[in-house]
Amino acid sequence: MDLDYTDDQKAFRAEARRWLEANVPSEPLLSFDTAEGAKQHREWEARLNAGGWAMVPWPVEYGGRGADLLEWLIFEEEYYRAGAPKRINQNGIFLLGPTIMEYGTPEQKARFLPKMASSEEVWAQGWSEPNAGSDMANIQTTALREGDHYVVNGQKTWASRGAYADWLFGMFRTDPDSERHKGLTFILAPLDLPGITVRPIEQLDGLPGFAEVFFDDVRVPVEHRLGEEGQGWTVAMATAGFERGLMLRSPARFQHTAMRLVELARANEESALPAIRDEVTRCWIAAEAYALETHRTVSRILAGGKIGAEASLNKIFWSELDLRMHELALEILGDRGELLPEAPSAVGVGSWLDGYLFALSGPIYAGTNEIQRNIISERILGMPR
Amino acid sequence: MDFRFDDDQELLQSTVRDFLQGEVTPEVIRASWETDTARSPELWKRLAEIGLPGLLLPEAHGGMGMSEEEMVLLLEEVGRAALAEPVIGTAAVAVPLLCDLGGSLADTWLPRIAAGECVVAVGHPVSPFVEDAHVADLLLLPAADGSLHAVPAAEAEVVAEPANDPSRRISKVRFDAGASTRVASGEEAAELLARTLDRGALACAAALIGVCDRTIELAAEYTRERKQFGKPIGSFQAVKHMLANVKVKLEYARPVVQRAAHSVAHGVALRSVHVSMAKLGAGEAATHGAKTALQAHGAIGYTWEQDLHLWMRRAWSLDRAWGRSSFHLGRVREALFEGDLAIGPGTTFAGA
């Protein structure tokens, strides 16, 4: 067991820190779920990409810098430490990108990854349908082969970033006679194709963070299929693994929130009662535990191991921790926790309310925590289906 | 940075696991409860043959020359087997304390410990009781003035305190503290006691990981076999989800324990904070695991006959030993709110 960083890793951290300190916008950007905010975030991503920092673990030819996963964790630590903007293209860079790396053809990698890294193309997720939420194998939107195209008909919903994205990825039923997990295919579709209608949905914060996407005889070229026809479920599970695990939610995010929570409790001594301080302490410990477990997992992956069903443990842990931290922050703020940013008295309340509303979605997206508990009990504990 | 155990360490762990699985069955533990001491000198001797008591002792003194990193792996197995022998007190706590003290005391006792010929019990102000004092040949005990004393068994008055975990035998110990027994005082004694507390708490945390792992296994096995409403109760989501929750707690306690072992082994400045994080997490996982496993078993789990309580009692007693949960939570809270602990992204390994 070696828990020291190498000189190279230290130098990498220093380089990332220098660049971020010089380049991170001094004022927070508007939410990427607004038109103006989306534009600001794309500009930030372009700058990040120009600096070579958009997706450090990717190979250089795809816009990365060929870093390993430990350097990825270091970069994430520096990114959150610098208070840098949220990643508008997280569906692309954290979820679809690694999946293309695994299942894409050389042409697909060259076509999609660089523009993903630069956020010239922002991606939306197209998993859920009105009748396929937790029961994702119940997907009914069809993509029927006609020559060099798939003709897509049906509806996706809760498509994250759908309102301002350029492309959508998802699973479609290519064999109309198939059932459940079979006959599904992973397809990438530009959202400006004829026959696609995007209808944004306002989320709990009033902003269009996701959308309904309707497909009416939409012709998608066959070369936009990822993996083989009928292999969709397997490809999608790889994406879901990245989503539940260390790509989408690296520990730095929660360590940063835990730090802000401790600072909030320190700054509000009269309302951060001993019982609350105990809970804050537990949260800080949990964020550290998440960091430690992630470093253990990354060490295992670097030695040739794989992440399996244990990604479900991660997902429950970080989503519940995130929610708990925001609940505690609002408890410390009391009545002030209700204030919107524009309220005259909203001084020192930070972004906890906004963060709380977002944290509430954590136990739902990327597979509800109930689905994760099923996976843990069946695939790790060996309990019967 | 490589947060893994190496092949040799994992081989050692599986060797000890196999040994304990074969030798320390629930029947063996139950039989030990029926004896006066709940201890088996024969078993202790056999554990010495595989190197357990002298694990932390340098090879020059007849030990294995290993560190707390290996120790936590083996203590996990001790917990998994619900082994009652004094591995924590003697192997994980007394041996490094005697090494710290050095001199003729160490020269006399360390080789005997490594050979499995004696038990050394260690007291600490964090508890009014001393574990294994009833079978100890030597006791290392704090006095009211903060000094540390080496007391031969013949000079200690040991009064057994029957307790809920028949495997963990605790006693009140009285002795006459004097110049002849004193081995350290003042700041030196305080530092030794601080290290001792960290070692004891770390050892309990590691054993609790094994205890928790085993209780989840037992509960999952039971829910596969027990049928109600015509199907295994493990197919019901209410049952699945409660066990999954314990598994989450366990898997996020384990790396904290392993990191604490690394910190103790390398004398990292934040060692005590890391140990308290470990003890708190492992204790909560194991006690939560105990009551959840009981619930999964239903009435049969509530019987003396079912083996589950061997591990439940271990979970409770180890959770309280070497500082209860609130004590360890308090140590971390003080570091966060009254100390100058560096926090935030990038600080996790800064102390290494």
C-alpha cells in the first residue's frame, strides 16, 4: 500500500492548479439550463479544451492528455478546488465518451470524441420513455432498419440537457418482435434531424433541465449505431456503470460540498448546534470515505481490474450523502435557507437551496436507488430475484 | 499511490481465513463459553504457529516483522470467525507497546508472546475495565496520575465482570502503583497511552469489518433458504433493501479502516483522526448489520440456539471497546471545529 503521490503526479497537480487559477471565471456562470447560461458554459468548455484540460484521461488524438485515472482524480480535485463551472457536456464526456472508447469504431471515435471534448457538440441522454423508467427494458421507441438508415418512431422523456443539446444518445428497439433486454440497439442521433421535436420540461427549479423528445419517421444513418444491432443493453450497461461510478461523480465534488458545509457550520456558530455539528462531522467523514473507496477502486482498475455491480454501492452512497449535506446546510440557515438568490437578505446563503433541489434528483437519476439496492442484493449478496 | 494490498498480504489473509474456518467453528466458540476463562491455551499456541500473536514483532525477536496493514487484514478474519482469543489486546496492542517500552521488559515478554506462551493485557483510561485480565500473565495499566505500570498477574487484584459478550471477558483490576511497577510517566506515558488507544481502536475497527461481513453473509444465506408466501423471503424487496443498506455502510467503512492502518503503521500526523473515523464507521456498520441480520432472520434469530448472536455480541462489544462511537465522533468533530485540519478536495492524502 502506497498512499503517497509520485513527483509526476505532484507536478501534474501543480500544472492543473496553475492553469485553473489563471482561467476559471471569477464570476459564477448562469445555469446551463438557461439559453444564456448554456452559451457561457460552451465558451468555458471551449477554453478548457484549448488549454488541453477538457477530458484529461482521453488519448491526445481525441482531445485529452492521455492521463491515467489517478491523474483524473487529481484533476477533479483541482477543478472543484478552483470553483470551476459545472460541465454542460457531462452526458457526453463522462458517460457516452467512455462508452464510445469501449464500443466505438475508429471512425466513430474520430468523428465524435474531439467535438465532445470541445463541447462543440453537447449531448442529451435518451434513456427513459413514458413507460420505461426504472423498467428500462420496456423501451418501445422503435428504430427499424431501411437500407442505410434506421427509421425511428416513438418518444423519449426526461432527456437531460435536451433543451440545449445538439445530439442525443439512447436505446431503441430495432427488433419489433423482441422483448425486454433483447432486440435493443444503442443509437446516436443529431437533434436537428427532420421529424424530431424537442419539448423542454421545467424542473423543480423552474428551468428546462430535461426534455421530451418525439421521433416521427426520423431517419438516422446506420453508422450512428454504437456497438452491434441488438447489443444495446450491454452497451447501455457500460454507460450506466460510468454514470454510477467514478466518472460522473468523482469524490472531489462531495469533498468540496463537505468543506463548504463545515465552513458554513463554523461561520454560523449560534445555529450550528452540537447535534448539527455531529451530523456535519459524519458528512465530512462520509465524503472522505467516498474518496478513499474511489482511490481503492482506481488502484484496482489501474492494476487490470474491472468495476462491476459495486458501482451501485457508489451511486447510493454519493446521492444520499449529497442530499444529507444540503439538508443540513439548510437546517443551519433556518428561514434564510428559503431565500432565492435575488432576495435582499440572501447574503451568505450560498447556493445551498439550488444545490438541495438538485441533490433531490440524485437518488432518482442514473437508476433509482431502489433499483441499485436490487442490483446489490441480487448480484453482490446473491439474494434471489 | 496504490491503494491495494500486495499478493503476499492477500495470501497471508487467506491462509489465516482458511485456518480459522477450519478450527474456530461456532461449536468451538460455544464450547469456550462454557469454560471458566473462555480461552484456550492450545488454540492460542496454534495461532502462534501461524504467527498471529507476534505479527507486529520484529523478526529478530521471533516475530513476523509486519505492520498494522497486515494486522487489519488478519483482524478482519478474526472478526469473521468471531474468534475469542486475545488477538486484539495482546497481538495488536501489547506487542507494539512493549516494543515502544523496550528494555528488559520487552526482552522478557515479547519472545514468550510470539511463542504463544503468555497473554499480556492492556488497560486504558478510556475504559474502566481490562479485557483478558483474567488470563493475563502480565498487565500494562495506567495509574490515576497518568503513569504507566507493568504489573505481574500475582500483584493484580482481578474481579471479573460478567458481560453480554461471553467471548469478551472484562474485569476490574486494582493494583498498587509504585516505583517498582512504573515503566513510564509524564509526557512519555501520555504519548504511549495515546498510541495504545489508537492501536486498540484500529484493531477493533478491523475486527468489526469482518464481523459485519459475516453477519450480512449469514442473513443473505438465511433469506435464500427461508420460504414464506411460497417463495424465499430474500426475493422480497423490503428484505433485499435493508441488507443492501448494510452492504453500503460496510464497503464505505472498509477503506477508512485500511487507510487508518496505513496511518498508524507510518506514524502519520493525523493518525488519531483517521483511526477514529475508522472505528466510528466500522462500529456503525457492524451494529447496524447486527440488528438488520436479526430482523432478516426473524424469531429464529432471536434464539440462543441460532449462531447469529455470536456475531451480534461481537459487534456490540467491539463497538464499545477502545472508545465508544460518540467518543470517536467527538475526536473527529474536535479536529474539524477546534483544530486546524486541512479539508476539501486534494487533502485526503496530504498527511501521508
